[in-house]
Amino acid sequence: MTREEIGNGSEDMVIDECEPEGRERNSVPDEFNANYLKVYYGKLFPHADIFKWISYGNDGKHPACDQSYFSRREFSYTLDNDIYLRYQSFNSASELENSIKEKCPFKIDIGPVYSVDPAKRHAYAQTGDNVFTPVERELVFDIDITDYDDVRYCCSGADVCLDCWPLMTVAIKVIDTSLRDDFGFNHILWVFSGRRGVHCWVCDGKARRLTNEQRASIAEYFRVYKGNENSLKKVSFTGLALHPFLARSYSEVLKDFFKSKLLLSQKLFSTEERYEKILEMIPDESITSELRGKWQENKRSSISKEDTNVVRWQQLKHILQSGRPKAQGLRRCVEEIVFSFTYPRLDMEVSKHMNHLLKAPFCVHPKTGRVCVPIDPNCCEEFDPTAVPTLSKLLEEMNMGTLRADVDNEWDRTSLGKSIRFFRSSFLQPLLKSCKEEIENSYNAKLQHSKNSMSW
Amino acid sequence: MEIYGYQRKALHSDAISTLPLYRSAPPLDVRLEDFELFAIDRLRVLKGISDGLSRGKKPEEIDNLAKDLWKANMRHPEASEVVNKDIISHFVLRLVYCRTEDLRKWFLSMETALFRYRFRLESAEAQRALMAEFDLPYKAVSNSEFESMKDNLGQVARSIGQPLTPADTKFYTVPFEEVPELVAGRRVFVHKGHAYVAMNQVVSLVATQFRSHLSKALILTNRKWTSSIREQEKDRLTPIVEALCTSYLGPDYSEPREFAEISIRDIDQIAMSSFPLCMRHLFEKLREDHHLKHGGRMQLGLFLKGVGLKLDDALAFWKAEFSQKVGAERFDKEYAYSIRHNYGREGKRTDYTPFSCQKIISSTPGVGDHHGCPYRHFSEENLRAALGKMRVNSRAVEDVMDKVRNRHYQLACTLTFEAVHGTSCDAGINHPNQYFSESQKVVQSKQVEDV
């Protein structure tokens, strides 16, 4: 039996020369359990990288490094039997690593940096001068596809497929562009949540030091979709124009995505139930009955479903955007419909509070076994949630590569290698470089200041 | 700020432009006289704005109102002293209005409205300087930058229903985290971490800063007042401050009523039931002596005018009394004129307004005078006797005397009102005509009940 050379990355992992039966010898049943997890934490989980990231440069030798910084960060564990441990903190990389290996948590969350070591929090008050309170925390976003259930017909609940996943892709594009172009942030990490969504970690110093109020203001800036099952129109654009951020999102991402992808993949106009949902968003009886009339006729004579959707969308757009003088509520109706279906839906609460805990990257999702790997926003259309490495697959890959000695890290023999390398090169290294600069600069500024104040 | 008797020193102000931020009391010497007068002038401005706001005037109307009020009241014969007056009056009013929550709230609102109007009038440079004073990290957008941003800025303006006019070219940039409300509402263009804030948005933000600074300052002022200033100044500034505080802000009763509230026939009975003590006393003395000196004639005469006594009736009334002492001809020759003067029929035809409590309390009755405020000017013995005559029960008399000892003369009068009428008077008395109206309300409602 030949053994394939294990190249780098998942693309090369096509084992087409092995017999299916032969593969079974190395195969690992597709499960999620503590034993697998132990191996994962033992050999694959990038402890050192996580430590370096969370230290933001304070693990160096520079005199200006804050030695207490890492130990003031909260971690939390969800253990096997749903036991939840909060306010875990560590003084060094090895402490963190040993703890994870020992406790083998099913989920690791990262919380804020507090004013003091969380382990010592009971010695401090909640208010007044001597307080236990968050002082730094990444700006985070959580987008979950279940929040789009009312606009996706292919799946519901926890399922995700390649027809609806693009909604996440679109969300990443819109939010990522805005975080960079509008807000000027640079160190942004997008992570697959393991099952059905994405998380975003904005790690610039400025972002980490934002107050709750400022976080809320950014989340509100991003919010478009308002309302619940009871309101018919959940997106409403009054005003004589769209804010440039929304206009850009529409013209660069949403419009095309709706027309070319979503319309067809979700067959938005193919049944009466589905098109009624769209007609509900048009506050004009004469228009909706005109369209309804057309479509009820057409139903009998349509050839292919796909054409129907495109055709009907064209008809709707034509009526709403034609030269006719528009009532107030109709002026931006087409945009409102597109935004309703495609615009990112964020979980506001996650972003607004500094003390909100969020799952750490590179955790394994217990329900799917998939690793929470980073997503490259520049080619997020290529990300396939159904092809993300699972715990068992990684172990399998490790088993196959046991005889090689020329690879430094275990993970490099596996599909995880690509993700970790991406994490390092496009996120961690630039971030650490910038952190070191920041530490240097503030140190020099302080020196200068004290020099000035001492001068006569 | 040093308050001197008559000294005056040249000023070195730390104000920038002509709009001071009142950060700290400047090292000025102030005449005692000016201490009160300047404050009263400023109070007229604030009161006028307050009036306008409570009548629901629009922002542009408030602006014009503030402009007129400021021009009318805050001038000074010496141009160089105008800024001093501005600053001094503000700080005096801080003392006056720091003392309770309600006073602070009122003062904050009015001063902020005034500030907002004055800020808008400043030149762009002055505005920038003021923003720098507040540590607001705003930078003005240059013309060229504006040109390149124009489309985006215009689009944001249209999106919030406030399209830019050709005049709207003043924009400022500020780190986005400084303006969370504007960002949350997508009311600004945000680019590379900078928010582009329009002029009208800047005014709001600056005004908010001004307000919050002043709010904190008022709390500190209150602490200092209660812990040291009030006691230290009890013979000099404190009475002035306290009088200013209960400064009259209500109707001035200058408009005579449609129908005379009193007819000369009923006047004695009404005086008994509804006149406040100060006017009762004057009235009784007039009946007794058939004469009153000038101060008393003014105080009582204007009061009667405010109550609705027509000029003819007033002349008849005063003549009936005075002629018993000085004779009818002398009355016509010497006293009628001044009564007509009070009603605006002689001389410069000013329609004089009835005196408020504040004015009456601060008057200085001399020998033979009966005007002024009994709660202030009577001896304890005389006051007790007078209250007894009004049938105020002894318990209430003690409360009243307590207020008097603490120099809360209007509160003393209010307690008297409550004791006499058997109802509470939540608003507090600050004008004799108010006492009269309130009293009449109670009296008439009782009559209705009786019927």
C-alpha cells in the first residue's frame, strides 16, 4: 500500500489511490468526544499563537510591556458535562496551555481584559474607586444564519448549505469593507463559528479601548433590519438618499448578489407563498394587485422555475422604478426589498457589551466537529463551510503522517496547517508589529513628557 | 473675584473672542453695586429666554429673542467693560442658582440656550478656538477637502432629510468615537475613522459640552456656598444672592384687569380678607393717619392698580383719605399728579408695574414710613402683634417667626397665607398681587361652596 506524500493544505489531500477499505485502517469515526479533543489540544491547537495574539505585544522584554496584561484577561471553559467555568485567567503561555490540555474544555470563550486579575476579583468592589471592571476588549460581531431563517428556504435552523451560506459571505464583505474604509480599522479577524455563522474580531488598540456606548454606536450604524414577525416592512429607507455606506454596500455587493445568486438559489418568486412575502413589502395596493395578477396568470405558462424568478423580479423592479411619481413609501422600495433579504443581520447584544464572552478561534464545534477556522475576507466567496476540517478528519490526517519527521508542527501535516499559517501571516504578524510600535511610541512619549516636565 | 466697596481695577480677562466659557472666576474687582446690577441685567436676558421657550417659540425666534435681550440688557457705557459684565453676571448668578436642583436645572437650560445662540454667531475661527477650549478634537475641513467630499456629505445630508444649502460649507472632522450618537444614527459621513460633522451638529455637541461643564461647576459652587461662602458673606453678599434667587419671574400685574377686582365700597372688607400683610398694614395706616409718605403711596398705590382699581376710583379713594388731613385742594395740587403719574398719564408716561416681593423686601423704610416688608422690617414684637390681628394661630406664628429669623421673608408670608386661608400655597408667594389673586380664588370658591 503506497502512502501518499502529505503535501501542505487540504487541496492535496485527495487520496484517490487508496482503496476505500484500505482507508478504513486509518480512518477515525466521525465523532466528537473528549479523547479526540485531548489529542487535538495536545498536538494541533495553536496555544502559542493564541497567547501571542491575546498578549498584544505585552509578552516582550520591552520595559514598557504590561506584565499583568495577559493575566487580567478572562477565559471561560465549557466542560464535558456542561459545567461552565468563568473568570479563568493565566499568567503565562504555558499556564494557559497546560490548563487547556488538562481540563479539555469542549468550548473556550475569550472575555475582556479586566482592571485586575479575574481570579482576584472578589477583593474588589463593583463601584467606587477600587473597581473590578473590563478595561479592554476586542470589538466583536456575531452573525448567525438562523437570523435569516425568514429569507432562506433551502435550510432552516442549524443547517447550512451552499445555497444559503453566501448570505454569510455577503455579510463579511459589507461589514469588513466598512470596518476598514469607514472606521479605519486594520486588524480584523473573521472566524467560522463552526456550524452556521461567522464571528469578527476587531483587534486594533483603538477598538479594544472603545466604551460600551461607542460599541453600541458602531453596531447601530450597521443596523438596518428592524422589526419582528409582526411588522411587515422590516427595512425602511426614508430620506432623499441612502447614506453612502448603505449605497456602497448596495451597489458593490447586495444588488448583484440578490439578482444573480439569491433570487435563483432561493427561488424567491417561485411560489405564491414566497412572492406574497415580497409583495407584503410594497405599500401600494394597486401595484401589488397588478403584479399578483400577472403572476397568477404566468404560473400556468412558465417553462422553467428559474426564469420565473428573474422575470418576476424584473417586472417588480420595472413597476417600482419606472417614471411614475412615487408615493413616499415607494421611493426606495426596490432597495428595501434587496436589503431585507441580503443585508447583514448582526447580534447587537454581542457587540455592545465589553464583558460579552465569545468563542475562541480554533475551537472545535461539539455538534459538527468542525474547527472554527479563520476566513479570509478577501476571498470569502471561496469559503465552503461543508469542507471545513473536522476533528476526526484531522486525527486521521495525523495518523497518516506519523512517519514524517521533517515537519516542525503536527498541524502542518494536516488541513489545519493552512488555517494556522493564514492566521499568522495575515493577522497575527501585522498585528504584533503594530502593537510593538504602539508600545514603543507610548513609551517614548512618556519619556519625553517626563523629560519636559523636569526641565527648568 | 474680589468684591470691593468702591475700588475698580482694569481687567485682564482670560476670555477668548467675546464669548467666554466661564471656566473659572476671573481675577476681577467688582463693585458691590455692580455685583447686583449686572446679575439683574443678565437675569432679564435669561428670564426672557425662559419666557420664550415656555411659549413654544421656534429656535430661530429664540435666537432673535436672545439677540434683542442681550443687546438691550448687557451693554455697558465703557466698551471695555462689556465682557467683564458678561463674566461677572454669570458668576454671580451661579451663586444664586446653584442652591437647589430646580434652580440649577433652570439656570443650566437658559445659559445653554444663550450659549448656543451666541456660538452660532461667532466667526469660524472663533468657533474653532472655542472648540479647542473644550478639548473637542475637531478639525475644520478645508475648502479643497470639502470639494472632494461634497458628494458624500451631500448624500448624508439628504439621507437624514436635511439637504445642504449652498451656505452649508462648514464641516468639521472628529474621531468617530467622539460622536457616538451621530454615528449610531448614520447622520454623519465616516471615513477612515473620522466623522464629518456639519455645523448644526457641531453646535449641538459644543452646547452639550458647555452644559455638562456648567452642571459640574454648579455642584461645586453649591458645595462651596453651603460650606463657607454663605456664612462668610452673611452680612454682605448673601442677602443679595438670596434676594436675587427668589427673583420674581412671574406675571408683573402691569395689565389692569378687565373688570375692577375691587370697588371702593368693598375695599375695607377685601383688605381684611385678601391683602398681604404689607398692604394691609399700609391700608390700615392710611385709614388711621389719612396719610402715607411717598414710599407707601407707591407701594400701595401700584398694588391697587394691579388689583384693578381704575384711575378715577383710585383718585377718589386717595382723595377721600388725604383730604381729611391736608384738604381737598392740596390733594389735587400735590398728590393727584403722582397718582396719575403711576397710571402712566403724566410725564414720561411709563406705566409703572406693581412692586414684587423682592423689590419690597429690598426697600429701606425710614422714620414715618410704613412700606417695605413687615416680615423683614418689623420688630419681632410688632410682627407677632400684626399676625395676631390677622388671626394666625400661635403654632403658625412660631413657624413664621422661624422663617423670619432665617430671613426667608417670602416663605414667612406664604406660611401666613396658608394659615389664614387654611389651604396650602405650593407656588410660594413672590408678589403681593399674587397673594391677592390666590386669596380671592380661595375666598370665592368658599362662597360657591356656601351657596
